[in-house]
Amino acid sequence: MSAQAADIRAAQLRLQEAGQELRRLPATERIAALQQLLDALADPLGAFQSACTEQLASHAGFHPETIRAGLRLALEDWNGSALAALIENEVGDPANLDSRAASPLSAFPLTGCILAGSIPMPTLQALLLPLLLGSPVLVKPAGRDRVTPKLFARSLAKFHPLLARCIEICDFASDDAPAIDAFVQLPCLVASGSDATLERIRERTPSGQRFVGHGHRLSLAIVGADVEAEDWAERAARDVALWDQLGCLSTAAVYAVGDRSRVEAVARALAEALRSLEARWPRGRIGAGVEAAIRDARDEARFRAAAGQEVALMAPDDDAFTVVLEPASDWRSTPLHRFVRVYRVATPDEARVALLPLGSHLAAVSVDGVAIDTEGDSPDFEAKLRAAGASRVVAAGGMQAPPFGWHPDGGPLLAGLSPRGLRSTRA
Amino acid sequence: MTQKTSRAALDSEILEWMRETPWQHDETRFDSLALRLFAHQFEACVPYARYCRSQGSVPGEVASWRDIPTVPTGAFKEVRLAGFDPASTCKIFRTSGTSIARRGELHLDTLALYETSLEASLRRFVFPDLEGGERMTIRVLAPSAQEAPDSSLSHMFDRALEIFGDESSGHDLEDTKLCVENFLAAVLRSRHANRPLAICGTAFAFVHLLDEIEERGSAGLELPTGSRVLETGGFKGRSRSVSRPDLHAMIGERFGLPGSHVLNQYGMTELGSQFYDGPLQEEGAPPGKPTPPWTRVRLIDPGSGDDVGPDRTGMIVIHDLANTGSVAAIQTADLGRFTAGSVDERFEILGREPGAEERGCSIAADSMLETGT
């Protein structure tokens, strides 16, 4: 049932009332309930992960085993302790959240979340953080994931009914102008989506209101010349296969250091690892458009190989995965959905330079076999990658398990959601 | 065994077909020309020949035009796909792009086929009512060919101005900026004189024009009967996109045009021919774009590469005999569907279905590069 503008205004009124009660609660009580909630969500055998796996599979098209593995890995450490650590880092004493004088942060009377995509973790974080500060949340779910917000609210109701009343879901069409105009009146608006989507929402948001945009990003891998290829490939393939390479923390491409034979060995190992993973975590459904994009990109690789370029295509007969060995570091488009280009670079620094044009859209980089510690007075490799735009630098295999407190911009999570925090942020 | 034919003879035969009226689809004639052209291009264009060999398809063993190996449009970004001496090049059309993204190139040693195909299609689908050298006012929302010499779109619109435009015709986009005042003045002149106006441009320019008109609160822009709009191009790499039906509805409403007079053209830099909506040429025509007789469209299953049946969605593959100087068989990444009742003579464009960005939060990296960020 699609919500109308009047439904959205009615929901805002209910949330404002609930918000008054919410802010009378001691922060420690809110925090305790949210910690309990996170502990429950982190349980791989618990109700949330089971229902999310089952429902998201039919709704978003991912294979259940891929969802199960993705949730288990990502939520394993997103527990009550992780929330406590976030509060300590960004607020200090939890009691500060009760004291306007002591706290660097406060709560908006209402926060609106416009969600996108079908990967649950950003949704969980988007819903939980305003509640932590004491702000009720009005949610427009993503068209491809109407599941996670409902399950989140249902799980929360078990631990704290009042907090659960502080979430309302209003589902309406993205082109319903009256509904959008009603929604964007909220004092704080958090939106996810493509740059174009964020721009459209921002244009409609009244001036002076807080707008926090989380844009699309991508992540990459760098692998050194001396890394054992099979071991690395097994870990890197997990970073690719989870969420079918569609998350901003999914490895979209690999920069491999070495000569042609070394990089070909890396690419072949990755293809073999993806083949092996396909049996455990089959890729989900894709539409004709994605099928066409994959066919087109594969045929282009075949053409380049026939034209004498040092390109190699490593792929099964079906389109379950594709690895393309690239002779140089020049970026090429990718259809994703487990389609990986392995770029040959002579040095790690060539990889770093190659990803500079991607900087504003970069999320994380996995680095293996490259010394990342300080050498003399020059900045270490990790610092250089961070300067290039990467907000996470980890070893392959760990990309899809960011800490709860990670922000794609590398900054604090809560400040953007507080009237006293940053005026406006854009991821 | 396919008989060898010189390029000049092929050009001549194909030009003759393009000039014939009424248009006649002739499978035997197309098959013969396509196979001879394939043999010529295999011999003249080394990268194409290598690709064909890698696919196990060589002239003499290919029995039908349907079996001629197709190159992906991306191939035009990789190598010079031309079957003539570079010194004979008279024109290079380039795809749009940024300094980071590669640009595809169509090398031409003659504009005769390109322009003859263009004129035949424009006359049939966009200006079917202009007879005996009659002209009309055309305003173009795209840069001139002088401003964008490597744009096939600008070349196409300039040719339309030359052939069909009157003395009041011209461009309303200069230095990448819309000249809205000029455009509105042309609309007013058209209304006062009660003479129909044709507006041609890119879809993105139309969106900006409509936004600008909305902001100015300009009213009374309904155009005289017989006016028409031709839009082309997509929104790839643009900050804003509007679906084609929505865009046509907005244009129709703003200028008071019936749906039959708001046309879309499907074309690409790599092709010598284009495809147009047909309702101006044939009242009550079913939706979709009729194919000129010297072109064929196949729709293939992206997984198997097999032709799909009626009412099924497939990847658009185009065989365009106007491409004598490069490669005639081209595989696009666009999706299409044959219009009910037609057998590869009329098809609908479904564009490129959104994929990654709808389901995830990873940016499709080509979009990122095209926005130049």
C-alpha cells in the first residue's frame, strides 16, 4: 500500500509525540535497548537473520546462502560492545547524551531516512543511529528492500516498545511529488542513492534543513608480487562474491603487481576461487540488462584479445562470474555482478596513482603483500591510500566486515545527525 | 563461395537501394549485399578479420547475414575499425566522453552513404509532408557541426537544416548553453505566422529547455498544427534523467503536440544509419521503429546469443549496409523488442535496464568516469 502525503504528515505527528517520550528516557536506557537489539541481530541463528535471509532472497534476488554468509560476517561484530565503543569514541560518557551542556551532540526532533539498495547493513545503521541520539525516524524503504526496516522495527519492539514506536515506515513511489515534498519537510534528512538521486532529493529539501547524503561508492584490491596467489584469491573472492559485488565494500577491481605471468596467475587463481565459491554462494538473479552488459563486456575483451592486446578472459560458459586480465592500469567500466578486472601494475604506487581519479567515490581498499608501514620520512602506503580517498584499508577477505563505527567518509557517524554536529555532510 | 566485389561496386549498389522509393524490404538482396560486404570487410579490416577468425567465422563459411560476426560497440574505442587507407579519411565521428573515458571512433572515407541514408530516413519519418523542395523552420537544441566537428549528432542535425530547413532555422545551443530567448522568439514567430515548427535536439537538452521554461513561467507555447519534435540520445553520465514516455508527455504538453508528433531517433556514432519512430509517416502505426531496407536488426538472448522470438526482450544487434567503410555488423548493449506483428522490420528500444545501482550501493564505475569525477 503506497503512502500518500497525508499519511506521511500523520506519521510525522505520531512520531513527534513518541519523540517527546523518547527524549524523557535516560540515554542509558536507550543505549541498553539498542545494545540488546544489536546482540540479537548479530545472532546468526536468531530470528532477524533467518527472516532477513528468507525474505530478502525473494525480494532482492540474492541467493539465500549469499545473504546468510553476508549477514553472518558483517553483523558478527556489530554487537552491544561495538555500540558502546562508538559512543565512547564520539560522545564520551554515555550520560553526556542526557546533558545538553556536556554533550557535543543533540537530537533532531525527527529524522527522515530515504533508503536505497538491498544490502541490509547500511539500513540497520541508518535506522539505529538517530534513535541512539533520541530522534524518532520516518523511513522510506528502498524499492529493492522493503524487508530490513520492518524486521528491524519488529526486533526492536521485543526489547523496547517505546523505541519501536519511534520508527514508522512510509512506502511511496519515488515519483510521487506530493509525498516527497511532505517527506523532505523533516528537520533532518538522511538519503542514500546515486549522485543523481541525492541531487534530486537535495534540490527539494527546504534550505536550512540538515541533509546527509550517502552516495554510491566502490572498493578495490591491491595485491603485491610476492603474495601466495591461491590464498589471496580465496579471500579476495569472498570480498567479490558477497552481495554479488554490489555493495560499496565489494571489490570492484584488482590491481596486481608483477609481470604478465605473475598477474595472469593471480587472475586465474581468482577465477578458480570464484568458481569454487559459486557452488557455496551462487550468484543471485540478474535481469536482461545486466546479462547484456556482461555479454558486451566479455565480447569486448575477446575482441581486444583478438586484436593483439594482452587481455585474457577467464569465465565459465554461463555468466556466473567473469575475470578479465588487463594489460595496464587504465580504468575500464565494469558491469559488476561478479565481474572483476585484474589490472597489471609494475609497482604498488602505480596502483595508487591509478585509483586517484576514483577518489571521491572510493570506499575501501584491500591491500596484501605491500609494506604499509612507514619508510623513513615518507608517508606510509596506507596513509597515501587514505589521502587518495580510501576510508578503510584492510587485508583481502575483510572488506565486507567493517566496524560498526566506520563511516564511508572516514569521519564520525553521529555528528551529521545532530543539530550541534556538522552542518551538512555528503558521503 | 562468396563472390568478391569491389568496395566501389558495393557502395554504388547500396546507394542505389537507399535512393529507391517506395522502400522495399528484400531478404535476398540484403543477404547477398551483406555477405559480399562481409567478405570485403574481412579482407580490408585486419582487426575485424582477426576477431572473425577467433570466432571461427570466415567468408565462404558464413551462409546468411545472420551468421556474420558482430563486433561490440566498445571495439570502436580500441582500434581503428576501417577498411581503407588512413590517408583517405574524410571524417571521424567520435562518441561523447570525458578525458578519462575512452571514446569510440567511426572513420569514414566518404560521407555519401551516411548522408544518403540519413536523408532517406529523415524524409520518410520526420518530414514526410514536405514535398517538392518544400522547407520548414527547424530549431536545433544541439551544437552546430562547426562547434562540434566530431559529433555525428551535430552533423546529422546540420544536414537536416541544409536539406529541410528554411531561412529562419538554426541552433539554439551554443557554447554548451541553451539560447532560450532565441528559441522562444522562434516559437512566437511560428505562432504568429501559424507556420509549423520542427524542434530537434538531444533528450537532455529538452529536459533543460523544459526546466528553463518552467522557471520563467513562460506560457502560450502551443505550436501550430503540423509542428513536430525529434529527440535523441540518452541520459548516460548525466546528473538527471527522465524516462522517454515522461519526456514525450512533457514535451507534448508544453508545446501542444499530439503523441504522434513527438518522435525519438535511435542511433549511435558507430552506425551509418539511424532508426526513427514511424507515426508521422504512417498514421496509426504501431509503436516501434521501422528498419530501413538496407539495415537489419536482430535481437539476441544475452546468455546464448541465439535470436529471441517475438515479444521477447533481447540485445539489439544491427547489420547496417551503410557502414561499408568500417564494420557493418554491430552488437549494442541496448535491449529491444520486436513490435507485435512485425518480423524484424519494426522494433522498440528498451534502453539499458538499470542494474547494479538499483540493488546495491556500489557505483557503476562507467557512470563515475562519465561524470568526470
